Amino acid sequence: MAPPTRITFVRHGEVHNPRRVLYGRLPRFRLSARGRAQAEAIAAALAHHPADALVSSPMLRARQTARILLVDRGGLRLSTSALLNEVLTPYQGCLEDQVRCREGDFYTGAPPRYEQPQDVLNRVRRFAHRMVRRHPGGHVLAVTHGDPIAFFTLWAGGAPVSPSHKTRLAPLGVGGGYPSHASASTYAVPDDPGELPRLLAHRVP
């Protein structure tokens, strides 16, 4: 039996966001100075783990984090995948104070054109299976966002994939209950789509 492919999902570093808006997929939201330091710290923590591919969400903050991970990795090239993108939500652009009462639930009541948790999970699963086909038994670094990692973690742990559960990841091995900025969650992803991935390690910068 072939060894499982390892995928390390890295959440981007902290974002420069002085107006405190829910940035979602809005363009030009870059890493803050602290976010760059966080990305450098997780890059150092992962430096001794060779990778066969480095793939990023198209968002600027994710690509900046990925470029920091790319340093000193020889001929490895960065590619992007829309499957790793931030959640599509009607609340992007709103002030955080205006949506704080929702406690991270940007899904309930959203019009049909916007994503639900299962939509987010489905595309992350498609990404994972694509990486298994392209890099069987290898290691892939994937830079993405908090909710895509959270929903993948819930599914892999056999927990309900819902907004109310996405901050309850501590029993599943994610310290703090939700993926922190520049944290890295490494999964063993089997080539059999009927088998659930297994969390191998969760690192924080």
C-alpha cells in the first residue's frame, strides 16, 4: 500500500487592516509587519520538512505568506489554486463591529450565490485529492485561510461541519480551538477517497 500524501495547510499571517473590516476576498489586503514575522516563524518551523509542491490561495496575504515559505527551498515553485481561496461571503467589506454579533457565522441566511460550509469543504477536499494524484506519497505545502482549514479539520475528525463548530477544534488537535495566523496543520491524506485524513501535527509560529 502506498504511503499517504502529507498536506500541510498553513493559514496566512496577520493582515494589515487598520479600518477593521471583514476583508474576505477583497483585493490588496497585505500582511502586517507582525504577519510577516509570523510567516517567517512558521517557515523556520517547517524548514526541515522537504516539500514537493507549494500552492497558495490567490489572495495577496496568502501569496505573501507562501513566498516566505518558499525561501531556501531550492527549485520549488509557487502555484495558486482557487480551491484554497477565502470564503465567498456577503459580509466582506463590512466593519468587524457590524458583524461581531454573528460570532463567525457568515453562512446562515446568506443568499444562494454565496458559500456554505459544505461548499468550502468540498473544494478543499477536491484540492486534497488533486494533490494526492499529483504527488502520491509526497508532501505539499498549501497556504489558505482559517475557515477552509477549520471545515477540513471538522470533517477529518468526524465532527459536524457547521459554523457553530468551527471554533471548537481543540479536541481535534488544533490548539486554541481555531487555526491561528500562520499556524500549520499537517494531514496524512490517503489515496482512498473513502478514508478520512489524519491530523499528524499542528504547529503555531
